[in-house]
Amino acid sequence: MATGKRTGEAPGSQEEQATQQNPQVDGEIVEQQESKALAPVPHDDKELEESKAVVPATASAVALAHPRQPARLPAYSQAAASQRLGDAPEPPIPGVIYEGTHNNQNPPGWRTKRYFKRKNLKGTRSRELATSRVGTRTMTTMGVSVLCALMIAIIVFVTFQGFANAVNQKYQASVTTLPDLLPKDNLKIYDSQNQLIYQMADQGVQTSLPLNKISRNLINAEVAIEDQNFWKNNGYDITGIIRAAIQDLTAHGVVSGGSTITQQLLKNAIVGNQTTALRKLQEILLAPEVTRTYTKDQIMDMYLNTVYYGNMVYGAEAAATRYFGLQDNAKQTAAQQLDIAQAATLAGIPSNPALRNPIAYPQNSYRRTLDVLQQLYVQKYITQQQKAQAILEIQKPNFVKPTYLPPEQAATYVDYVMTELTNDLHVKTADLSRSGLTVKTALDLNLQNYAQADAKMHIQQMAAHHMSNAAVVVEDQHNGEVKAIVGNIDPNNPNYGAFNVATQGYRQPGSSFKPYVYATAFQEGVASPGSQVLDAPLVIPMCCGLPPFVPQNYSQTFGGWMPVRTALDNSLNIPAIKIEQLAGVDASLKTAENMMGISDGNTSKAANVYYGQPNVTMVLGALGVRLIDNTSGYATFANGGVRIQYHAIDLVTDQSGKVIFQPNTAGKRVLSQAADFMMTNILSDNAARNIEFGPCSSLYLYTNTTQQCYAGNPGKVIPAAAKTGTSNSFIDNWTMGYTTHYTVGVWAGNNNNSPMINVTGVDGAGPIWNDVQLYLNKNLPVVNFPGPPSTVVKQNGDWVLKH
């Protein structure tokens, strides 16, 4: 039987049956069929016969002889078309074909079993599905919960990290400069002998000290009650925070802070004291940074010097004085002297300064102090015996000794110091309160008190002459130091006590202005002490239709021709105007400006100015000047024509001792030596002024009584140059003058510019000037004024410039 398949053979042939019966050789049959399909189709009968002749007997032989290869006939070829003929579907068989009856291959009842089996399987699968759904739902819920928790944790972490970074970025510079941000000490002003005369306490009192100058008892007490782990924690105490939170929740309010000493330092200096969780978190974030930046000793130093102890007192030093009256001595500071009981009392205050200070609330303070002592004992800082002794000490009646700031001294002097300080440092007064500055002044406190009392006494004696006030300025002409300033006789007077006439009042200097004009003439060589000047009636025409100016002498008389020396010493007005005409108004004004250090106040807002219109009346004192500036001008005469800027402040240092300011004491020559010598020689000539003042006036410095002086026994005579001045209508009264040691200027009059009654400079201001100069020179050697310079010679009995 041929093995090849004939074309058109019906389905179910022997080969197909063989395939069904022998599935093992299915691969071979398939391969054989594939080989047949891939064999080339012969084009003619010859090729067909040849192909039949070489057809292998078996499919295996065909597969071995001809491995399968994909057909590559073109789609349009006849061979390809012939091959595709076998792909056409078989035509349908007409009629109905029924399958033959077959034996049931399954045992009886298998359908019923299958039904129940499928039903049970369905129930099992339903239960499994329900269980699966429950498990899936549970796992999904747990997964979502875990995911949400993770997301919340991530969000919280990221938020916290961002907040921490923002806090660090915001406050990093503040942490680095923490010592500079802490409250500074209050401003303190000292006299020339380092005696405290004033503290600016409107924003509290504080005096900082090194930690080794503070009692160890106070350090231990603060640690025991405020932060027992201070020396070993990182700036925060989680246990303390939790404890405080529980206490706050239990009390339904804030009753405990839980802040460490480091956190309290941050609260006071950087983050503020708002009672919020945000502020507390900021403290916790910054505290480790502070601990890394500073040592524990430095943190404790900053804390104890700035912590608030109530009653406007900051720091250990001020508190030791305020509550227990302790004062610094040669060996210890007040803060070093604190014992256990005192230290425990102070340590109990900071947690509630308003209600636990021992002055206002002694019972609250006592209970809190017992708590501090108990903590000191529990933490083994003190023994049981020390605790008992401290309790006994606290119970004594005078344990707390309230001590207040000493009263302000030299009020008007301090008033000027504050003005000078704001000008020199270019700050506002309010900025000085807690500036930490220490100001050393030139003040001689004993001199100040003497001058204050003396001025008040003389004004009381002159009450009948309608004189109610006086001012005094004392300057050391050698360095410009202002040794005393009496601004008025009663700084506590509610009506005028705050007004400092010496530094704030612009008054007409009267004849005390004349030396500036005469000195100008001497310097220009147009006059000299021996020059003759005519004292006679004088009429000066005025412009613009104004009536002529007709000056008069105080005595309403005329002396005729006389030496310039006589005219100046006796303060005659007409000769002074004639000298002014020779020297020139502008030149004379320039001399006065240079010697007093003033300028035109009509165009300037500075303190060192004059007010008024310079003209021919200037020599009679028509301009308004301050006493302190006029005194400076006379100090320039006293210093040989070299002006040194006057100053009350000698030195300003900050809290660390660094020098902030020192005045410039370099002098500047503003008047020739020759002119200065001539002026001093005239003003110190007591005999030349006898016509007007007599031989024993207040311008003459002698130590015996007036009666003894007139009897020819003045006692010790101190060389002095002096000049008086009285403005029109006796409104202002002046006496200006100097010795070789000090220059003193005195003004007397009324604050409301009302006229005095029959008072001249020698009677009103003169006695005060005399007393102050005698006080200054009583223990100093008598020193004469310097002799003439080489540019001055004596001619016709008096001094003239050498030509």
C-alpha cells in the first residue's frame, strides 16, 4: 500500500486513524506532512515521475534527507498558487448525519455526584472567597493605616525638620552673639574720684560680674531649684518638660515651666517670653546649640548677671544690695558675700518675681526659700545642720534689709553730662539706660556741693534785691575739664529745678564781653594797655531812619582822656565802644567766637551758639550766650590764648572695659600770646579798678576779713583776673575770672528775665565767684601769672607790642 496521501482523499483516512491510534508518531506524521507541503511541485510529467521515484519510504527518511526549510516561492508563481489549492474549505455534505449510539463511559449516578460535588465546591469557594474578602479587607485596612501612619510620620518629620531648620537659620546669628544680646548694665556715672553719683535706673538696675565674683551658694541654689541636671544636660531636660506638662494638665493651666537655665537664658535674650508651645519648642531646639557654643560656666555667668529678681533688679550683684544691703568692699563684691540663707532666698525669686520677692511678699518668699533649702539638702549641697541654721537666719526680724539707690548727686552736673554723652556718642537718651556704659567725669563732688550751697546762700541774702537764682561753672583751663556745674540753686524746685541756666540759658553777658573786643584791638596793634582813650559823650548815627545810639557809662559821668587799662578795669562803656570801632565789629566777633567756641545761632541749631545781631552794641553785651561758653572764653585767656574744648566727660567704657570715648584735649591757639598777656595783666590789676570797685571788692582774692583788708591786711592774696558784667535793666549779672589754677564763671538773676534792683556784678555774682575761687585755691600754692612774651615791651609805663 502506498504511504503517500492521495489528492482528494476523504477525512478519516488510514493515516488519520493511524495518527489517532498512534499519537506517539504524531510528530513524525506532522513532519512528513510539513515536508510534503514544502516540497517543490513538479512542472511536468517527467518531473512528476522523477519526484515519485525519489520519495522516501518513510517520513523519518524524508526528514533526515530533506530538513525543513521555509518556502520562498513568490506569491504570484504557479507553484504557490497550486499549493494554496489545498487550503480551500471542504464543501458541506448534504443531508443530516446522526452519530451512532455509543456505550456510556461513566458509571451510574455520576451526574448526581457531580452536581453535589459542584455545589459543595461552590459553597467552599464562596466561603473561601468571603474569608479572602475579609482578610483582604483587614489587610487593606491595616496596610492603609500603616501607610497613613507612615505618611503622617514623614509629614511630621519633614515639618519638624523644616521648622528646626527655620529656627536654626533664624536664630543662629543670635546664638553666636548671645552675650551681646543680653540686657546690659544700667548707665553709671562717676565723679573724678570714682564715686558713683548717678545710675540711670528707669529700665532696671544691673551690675555684671565675673562668675568667680558671685557666691557659690547662689550658684548651687539656682541649680538645685531651677535645673538640677544643669552641669550635665544638653540644655534641655525631657523629664522636667514632661513633669511640667503633667502639672499643667492637672492644674488646668500653666503652673510649671519645665525650662532649664539654658532655656530661660534663651527666653530672656532671644525667643521672648510668650507662653506658647511654639516658643517652648524653639527653646528646646536652640538649647543644644547654646550648650555647644558656650561652656556651662559661661552660661551660668550670663544667667546670674541678667536674671530678673524683682523690684527692677537684675543680676546677683544688684539683688544682693537691694534685698540684704550688702555693699562691695576691698575684698569681696556684694554678690560674693551671700550666705546660704540669702542665696536660697534670691534663688526662689526668678520663678515668680512679682509674687516671691521678700520685700512685698515675705510669706511667699519664705515658703519658696524652704523649698530651695530642701532641694539643696536633697541634692547634697548642704547638710541638715546648715539647712536648720539657714531657716533660723531667715526667721530673724531683720533678715531682709531693703536698700534703695542712693539719691542722685550733682543733679545739674549730671544733666549736662547726659547732654554731652548723647552728643558725643550720637545716641538718644533712652538708648543709654541699659547701654552698659560707665562714664567717668571730671566732677569734683565736694566742690560741686560747696558751690551749690554757697550760691543758694547768697541768693537768699540778696532776696531784697529781687534776685532769685544763680549758676556756676568751674573749668580747669589746662585740660578743659569742667569741675562743677551749678545750673540753679534748687534742682528739686518743681518750677525751675529742671532748667540748667549754666548750659541751657542764653543770657546777655553785659560788660563781661568787653575783654574779647579789647583783646582783638591788642592783637591787631590798634590799642595797648597804655593807649589813651577819651571818655566823653558819644553819639552814633544809625541807618534807616533809626534814632542815633547814645551810650552811657553806669555812673552817668565821663572821665575824659584815660589809659585803656583804666577804662577796661572800671568797665566804662564809651571807651569800650571806641575801642570796638578801632578793632572792628566783625573782627571782635570772630575773636569771641574762637575763644568761646560758638557760632551764629540764628542759622545753626547747635548748642554752642550765640543769639542776637552783632553790631556796635555787641561790646556792651547785647548778644545772648551761655555761661558755660563764656567761662570757656575766659579759660582761654587763662591758658595763654590756647583754647581747649571744655568737657565734663573724661572717659566712657563699655561693660567689658573697652574704651568707647575720650575727649580731645588738644589745644588750639586762638589769641596771640602778646594780646593774651596784656589782657590778663589788666584784669588782674586790682589797683586799676579802685575807681569803680574799691581796693577790697569781691574781685580781689584775699584770705582775711573785709575789715582787715581795708585796714591794709588782706592776708594771703591769690593772683586773679576778673571782670564783671551787668545787662540792661539789671536783668543779668555776671562775674568771670581765673587764677593760674582754675576759671570760674557765675551768673545771677531771675529765670523769668525780670530785672533785679540795684545789683551790679560785683554785688550779685561777685561774692559767689570769690567764695568758689577761695575754696579752690585754699590748699594750692600761690602762683603768679606768666610774664610778658618776647613780643611785648614796656613803653611809657605800660605794655605795648614790639615793632
